[in-house]
Amino acid sequence: VILASVGRGTVIDETALLAALEDGTVSFAAMDVFEVEPLPEGSPLWAHPRVLVSPHTAALSSREEERIARRFAEDATRLLDGVPMRAVVDTVEFY
């Protein structure tokens, strides 16, 4: 299972998601929204090897959404292939 969360942050129980990632129920999660935003510095989602964090960019114009979706998908593919991503969130500045 690959999970993409781009709707409302409270839809996904992040504790349950982390457990599902650890037990293999979920193989990868691409997260654009979170229970608490911005995503807290101490969240284990930042450093999880099978989680892609993006800076809540899914609610823009349809043209912009298409561009962001392509970029998001390209970076998700790059991450899964072990290639450095082009759009990396600054974990010091948090977005």
C-alpha cells in the first residue's frame, strides 16, 4: 500500500501510520497535510525513510496543482529509486 495524503491532516492518524509503515502494512507515504501544521520539529515523519513530506501545496489552481503533482510524483519516484529528490523540505526552517 502506498498512501498519499493531500486532503485534511486530521484524516490520517499519524501514530497508526507510523506503526503501519513499521509493520509493512504501508510501504510508502507521501504526506502533504498533517494533524498539526506545520509538522512539528520532533515528528518522526521527518526522518522516516519511507515518508515523503511536502509543504502543504495541494490546494492551488488546477494548472499549478498539475505542475506540483508532476513534481511530487517525480520526487516520490526518485526517492523510491534511491535518487536524490529535487524538492527537499528544509528541516531546519520547516518549509
